[in-house]
Amino acid sequence: MLTRPNFTIRVSMGSSLIAILLSLSVNINVVLASDSAEAVSYHRDVLPIFRSKCFGCHQPAKALGDYRMTDLDGLLAGGESEVAAIVPGKPDESFLVERITPVDGVAEMPEPPEPPLSSSEIETIRRWISEGANDDLPRKSTAFSPKQPPTYAASPTVPALDISPDGSRIAIAGYHEVLILEAETGDVIHRLIGRSPRIAAVAFSSDGSRLAVSGGTSGEVGEVQVWDIKSGELDLSRNYTYDTLRGIAWSPDGTKLAFGAADNVVRAIDSSDGSQVLFQGAHEDWILDTVFTPDGAHLVSVARDMTCKLTEVDTERFVDNITSITPGALSGGLSSLDRHPTRNEIVVGGSDGVAKVYRVFRETTRRIGDDANLIRNLPKLEGRITAVDVDNQGRWIAAASTLDGESEIQVWDYDFDGSLDDATKKILGKRVSDRSADEKSTLEKRRNQETKTLIKIGLPDVSVFDLRLDPNGGLWVAGNDGLLRKYSIEGELEKSIKPFADYMVSKLALAEPGNSPPEEREGRAQKAGEGRNDRFNPVEFAKQQILA
């Protein structure tokens, strides 16, 4: 006697398929997917919603309503209302659900003008609560705050720096924080501790009163922060996209911030409330740097797609490629960008090691194969250019490059401009193939004229990530060794500061009271640094500092 095989088949839809299966001479257990839905995961399903929509206002650095959502204890407890935000198993008794549920299309959280959560997002949160609000995070992470700041086992990489317009303050990026230093003494004025572990760019506003920060958590979320320099308070935190944000820039009037992202989109936002005012998707790879024109009417962006693009701010319209798009004209991605303080001229740097000066706007008709906006090729550096800068008086241009852990820095006189005479315009008006040998030679000589080099420095054991020209004279340099160096405009090393020295584990441990010998206390400090998983590991962090 034959027995019929027993199968369990999981289907999510299709009644005709079920009917066919039931007609077969087999025992079949049909399980509808909707009847055995997978439990909601806090880590997979809920946390991304909170991170994208809520953490900007409810984090240790800025806990509006005294409500902290970045750790589960704070998330469940609630804030200043003293009402439990989440009651496991009871979504209708959870104050958070009441706050996020819209009435007549308006919800209390997120606060208007931010749109409310979608119905599917609200349902996901409700299901998670009804299932017990379970914590399935793979690991606990420390939520750093001014009361619980980061500590370091060694000097951390400094991936970004900026100098205030008057040269009195320096901002440098660390892990989850930005330090504001007194430029003259190197003393720390503020530790601006935020949510993002990785800080990609920092920028002072034109009046020096605010600092913008772009960063995020790699592969998870990008964040823009705006800090008040005088008080050290966080004014704005907003999330955009799903990766670290780069290349932040202020508009000249301070009303807008632009930044690049790994989704190939350049954005600009209102600097007061974070609302998006510009979205431009013309790039085909990561946008790594941005800058506004001196009048703020246009935005320039560079990307790994080997292009430098011009966008009109008011209309969000892509206008032109400033650099040539002819295959072979550029030999790699563009990573760095700055502009002249008053003229429509920019400096770009990238993979080929040659910093180039361009006009922003074309003065001749585009011709196939031309690079008509190019003003000057500056002397070549070894390796990829990691940073370029123009001082705020338009006197100097600086660039740094790195190759195999060794860096080169050069500073040049900005003693030329992009004006065109009639003869050069006539040459640029022709197709490249129609230009004579003499005409091509004339253009090459013009673009490769000798530029006076003021500084040329080699740093054999340092990867330089950022540099800035001091408005009062000199050059500041930061990189992977944790030191902040200042050179005179003649290239002499004037200062070498270790800005994170006071926040290193061993020094903090040695400052603890006790009568044990120094070597024993040092041993305890080392053990503490190795044993706590919330200590910052500079080696792992350095691995993130991979330049595009």
C-alpha cells in the first residue's frame, strides 16, 4: 500500500495555485504567510524609523522635551511629561503612539513642518510595542554626551578642520565630537559632542557664529548638525540619506547649507530648520565636496564621477559641467573644492594630483572636447589630492595629497585671474580638432604658466586629510596622526598641537586619586582601555577614513 507524501507549502497569494495543489493526491499543509508573520525587529524595522525621523531632536546632544530616544531605557521611559512613552504589549497606552499618530493629517511628532510618519511606519511601531517592545540589538553602544564624553586610547585621526573667518577659532573633528580650539593657545573651548561617530566636514559660517557639521554612521544614516559657537549648544540636527554626508558649505548669507551624499545627490537645506531647498541628481557617483558662488546664486559640486557641476539654487536646475567631460581630460574622480572669495573662480583637486583653477561660468560656446573654463594647472603633487583651500582674502591656494601613507603639501600665490583676451576667446570658440598646432600650444602655455610656490612640505609618515589657510597668515594641517600642525607662509613649522591629549584613557586614569605607584595606575588605565567595548579604537576608526 502506497502512502501519500506529506508536504508543507508556504504561499502568500494566489487562490488558483492553492486549488491546484489541493487537487493533487498528496497531503498538503498550506500555510498562508499572513497567518505566521515574522515578529517585528527593533534593530531591523523600528530603529531605522527612529533614526531617520526622530533622533535629530531626541538625542543626548539635543533632547527636546527631555526625551532621549537613542537608547532603549530613555526611549521607553519618556520625557518631561513623566508619562511612559512605551508600555510593552499596550500600544494604545503608549504616549509615543499618541504623539506620532496624526489627527487631520497633523502629528505632534515629528514636529511640523516635518511630515508625519507614514501609516506603515506607525503600524510597524505599534506591532513592535504590542509584541512586547523587545530589544534585539546585536550590541549595546554608548550614547556619548557632555556628561559622558568620548575617551581615546590613542590620538584619533582628524578627518576635517576649519578656521573661523577672523582666525581666532579652529574646529577639528574627532569621534562623535568636534573640538573648538583657541587658535593662539590651542586650548579647548568647547567639546561639541553629537550623535554621528564619523565627522566628514566642518565649516564656520561667514560671521563665525555657527559651525556646520556633516557626517553620520557609515552605511546607516547621514546627519547635518549646526552648533552655536558662543554657547556650544546644538541648534539643529537632521538626518538625510543612508550614509555619511560630505563636503558641507554655507551660503554667503548663512541661510543655506549644501552637502554631498553617497546616493549621488547634492542637496541644500535651510540652515535654521533643516528643510530641503535644493535637490540635484545630475551626478553619477558620490558627491564629495560643495561650495556656493560668492553671490550665493549657484552651487558647485564635485564627485567621484570626474565631473564638477553647476546648479542654479533658486530653480534647482543643473546648468553646466564646469570641467571638461571629454573622456581622458580628467584621469580620476574629483574630491576637493574651494572658491575665490569674490570672483567666480574655483579650485578643484582629485585623483590625478593636479589642482586646477576654473572659471565658474563659460564665456565661449561649448565645443566637443574643449576644457574652456580651465584657467591654470598648478604644479603636480604626488598621489591623490585630499584637500584644497583658498584663503579668505584670495591671496593663496593650498593643496595636500597622499600616496602610500606619505603626504605632500604645497601653497601657491594666487596672483592670476581668469580674464580672457579676444585672441584666446577666438581659439576657445573653435572645435579642438579645428585648432592649429600654434593655437593649441598657446592655450597650453597659458594654462601651465609657472606659479610661484610659497610652501612645499613632505610628511613621510602622515596621511593628510584636511588643511586650511589662516587669514592671519600661515597654514593649518590635520591628518591621521592626531596632530594639528601650523606652518608659517614660508613653510616653517610653528606649532604642533595634540588636541585630544587631555581625553586619552591613560591620562584620565593617572588623574584619579589614590596612592598606588604611577606605573600601577598606568597599567590599570591600559587595562581599562582594552577591556571596555565603548572605548574608541583609533585603528578601527582609521579604517573608515578611506578616501574616495
